[in-house]
Amino acid sequence: MSGQRRFLVELLTAIALVAAPFVLPYLDFAPNTVNRILVWGLFGIGFDILFGYTGLLSFGQSALYGTGGFVAAYLLTRAGFPHVVLALIIGMIAAAVVGYLVGLIALRRTGIYFAMITVAIAEVFYFVEFNPLADWTGGENGLPGVPAPTFDLGFATLHFTTGWSLYPFLAFFYFIGIVIALRIVRSPVGAIFTAIRENPLRAAAVGHNIHGYKLAAFVIAAAYAGLAGGLLGVLQAFMPPEAFTFDTSGQLVMQTAIGGRGTLFGPLVGAAIWLYLQDFLQATLGLGAAWKLVLGLVFVLLVCFLRQGIIGGLKDLYRVFFRRNGSEGEAPAESVPAAMSVGAAATPLPVHHRVAEPPSGPILKATGISKRYGGLLANSDIDFVVDSGELRGIIGPNGAGKTTFFKMLTCEIAPTSGTIEFAGRDITGMNVTDVCQLGLTKSYQVNQLFSRLTVRENLQIAALADLRGKFRLDLFRNPVRIPGLTDQIDHTLALVSLTHRADTPVAQLAYGEKRRLEIGLALATSPSLLLLDEPLAGMSPQERVETVKLLKSIRQGRTMIVIDHDMDALFELAERVTVLQEGRVLTEGTPDEIKGDPAVREAYLGGVLE
């Protein structure tokens, strides 16, 4: 984002918040409704970071909302704490600590199991608030008497009581919340959150500690929930027990879906629609409890016809309008020859925080590795050595155990027996993230890309793991200021011939371009040893020719292991070839030796190899 536009969103938000008290009364928004919208909007910012950006659907945010609210309310009522803002901050910190502990439990599972764990945790908190902790929380009566904030400036005293007089206090917290959230989602951590949402497997494979980042997102969401819970008590002068109910979490999810997840402002828009319609249906139309039925129908219609919510729909309209008015589209795939830069950037990427690659001798050594799945022996007692700087090919018929063997070498799965050494270090039992950080990584047989991101954003995610390590909470850092990041991305783009497609969404790439990007993701991590799993799979003849040129180019100065079924291409590329059959090493040798080996002809090639 350019320097002139960098703070445009923040500026427009500030203007909108200042203008709201003057405009919204003409739209029949009551001041108390506007204040509730701000509280829900702040609550939703953290949830949107968790759900919209990181892809973690939690139904337990009410537990954290209630925790922050009741801690702040208890301090301000029963403990006699005099400072409202400080009590709110303490409540926020308490919610963040509880969120960390809850996250340690809930994040042990993914998908629907994660969501169900958060539901159960919310129910536990609701029960605890009503029973064991009723003496502190007031049980079903809540905590009345939460004081309004006042500030003594010496020359004047500011009182924020109710209605529009309380609005500036709540608007200030919402503005601070949105500014911090924008910094987070624009930071390297925000990019990794998005990567986890899109493809957690690949985010881990390029070297990110996804569990650590998921936990960070959960804690951030908990902190926002805790602060919003405290503000709810200030808004109502009373901390209600309903804050802990499942209905609170469900309403938050629905508001975020209505407004548009992954936008930060979606929860605010969703809350405005929800609360305005609630007041309108109950007070103006007199529907009573039936308002929930009507609002439910509105929600269903919005989700069906605006799957990305209100803000998502507005973005789509803007794109359509922008294109109709002569905007330049993406460069077509054929506009630049696919091999334009193949060979032009063959120098290796710089290597950061990696195990030093030995100048000669073995870089990878597997000794007696086997993998058993129950009664099935996928690999049996394999010895495998690759020298530094070598390009090794691996062939074998379907079912020979090649993929399982590759997964063991990259520590995606652990061998049942045997050891694996990389650059003289025993990596047996390590995980895929840690070995990628050491400099051993792979491309996948089936593309594992971040499909809704651009080519540049894909490579940025991989390069960030190389330059920052597997986990770092630089929540407010501008990625542009990371030394070497832009150069590393540009170098990789040139290396895989995608410079002209840098800002194209991955979903719009041709298949051959996606295969090159798959290799580029591995290259962007600056590996000492690169494993390529069927890089030519599914390509047209022309795409195969161009990709072979690419592999020859990136082969310079790198150690590589390649699996592929294209014998001609593999024999052209590899210095030595290992043949697997039925999970065992059948033979090894030069391409000429493999071609002339009778055992290979009979067992694998059927005697037809010339």
C-alpha cells in the first residue's frame, strides 16, 4: 500500500465515528442501539481475526466475553476499584490469559471438533458463573452498579454516563481496536493467519509453527472479547449473566457472517443490521418474540445471496464497476513466454538460519528405515544416501512406496524403524516444520497452494518462514521492512517464470503455472535439499518441456531429489537413479546403468525401455 493510502482506512473510520452522532439519529438509530453496535463491533473484531482471517470457527467466545466483563465489573463494584479504564484493561488481560488456557485445550483438534470443544467450554463457563462462582459473579442477578467513566482534567471533569454522552468513550475504544487489528492483519503474522485459513498443511510445510499462530489468534480474539465484555458492563451499568450464554456466541457468528468475515468491519455492519432490525421488528412492528423468526429469515437470505456478506457483496460490485470502466485486467497467461526467465535467475537463493550444507559428502542419509501400517509394510529396511550437490532420481511402479518414502524423508510421517540424518544431524522423529527450518523441504505431487491469494502472496508466506523463523509475534511490523523479503520474492518469481503473473490470484493460473508455483513455494524457503514429488505430473508436452528447462535451471548449486514417471525427463536430469519396488530398493545407478539393468527391465519397465 502506498504511503499516501496507508492510513486511509483509519482516517475514514475516524471520520465516520465522528459523524455518526450527527447522522444516525436521522436514520432512527437510538443512541443506546448505536452504543451496543460499537460493543458488538469491537467484540467481533477479535472474532473476525480468529474466524475470518485464521479460519477457526469458535462458538465459545461468550466465555471470554463474560470473563473480561465480570472481572472488570467485580473490580468496579465489589472490590471498590476506582479506575474504570484500568479495570477494563485488567478484565481484557484476564480474558486473554483464560483464552490462552482454553486455546491449549481446544486447538488440540481441528474443524468441527474444535468448534464443538469451544461450545462445551462455553457451557462449562456458564455453569460455573451460575453456581460455584455465584458469590463473585452474582449468579442469575449479575453485578449491578458498574460506574460510568469519568475523567478529571483539572480544569474540567468529563462524565460519560449514558446515551450519546457515553458514545465518545465507546467510539474511542472501537477506533483503537480497529487500528490495532488493521496493523495485525497487515503484518507478517496476519499473512500467516491467512495462510493457515487457506491451507494449514502447506503453511506448516514451508516452515511455520501453525499451532503457535493459531494460539496467538485465539488469545487476540480473547483479549478483544474481554475488553468488549467490560464495556458491556459500563454501557448497561450492570454486568448481565447472559454474557456467558451460547446465544451470545451464536449472535456474534451470525453478525459476522451478515457483515462479511475477513473484513474486520463486517461484525460492525452485521451488528448494525441485526440490532436495528431487532429494534424495528419489536418496537415499530410489535412482533414481540417473533422478531427472531423474521431476523432468521433475513439471515438465511443474506447468506444465500451474499455468501461473503454485505461488505463482500459491495467489494464484488466495486470490482464489476471498476472493470466495466476500463481497468486493466490480469495479463493473459500466454502474454509472456513461459520460459522467458528460465535460466535467467539460476543463482541460488540466499540461505538463512539453516544447517550448513556440507561442501562434499552425504547431505542426506537414511539407514534401515521402514514404515508399517498395521499389517501393511509400505517401506522395508531402506538405505539411501544422497551427496551434496547431487540430483538424484527415484522411480518405481505405482504402489512401490515412493510417496511414503518421501514423506519419511521430509518428516511428514515418522518411520516405524530406522534413522534419517540431514547434514550430519539426526532428524528422525522431527516434524515437517522443523526440518523445513533446517533446510529440507519438498514440493507436492498434488498442488498445495494458497488458492485465494496471489502468486506474490503465496511466495511471501514461504519466504517469511525463511527470514523470520517458524514463530515470531511481530504483530505490528510492516512486511516491506523485513530485510531481503522483497528481493527473495522477486528472485523466486523470476526463477519460476511467474514475474508477469505476480499479482494474479492462484485460482486464475494455468495448470503448468500452478506446478511452477508449487516448486516456487519450496524454493522460497531457501532449501539446502529440495525434494520434488512428480513435478511433471499432469502436464501437456509443451509444459513438460518448459518445466524440464526450469528444473535444469534451478538444479545449479542445489541438491535435489526428484520422483517422476516421465522416464525420459528423469534420465535427462538425474545423475543417479534409485529404483523402488514393493517398498524396497531394487537397485541404484546412473541412468545408463538403470536402462541396461535386466532386473529393472523385468520388474519395472517390462522390458520396453530403450
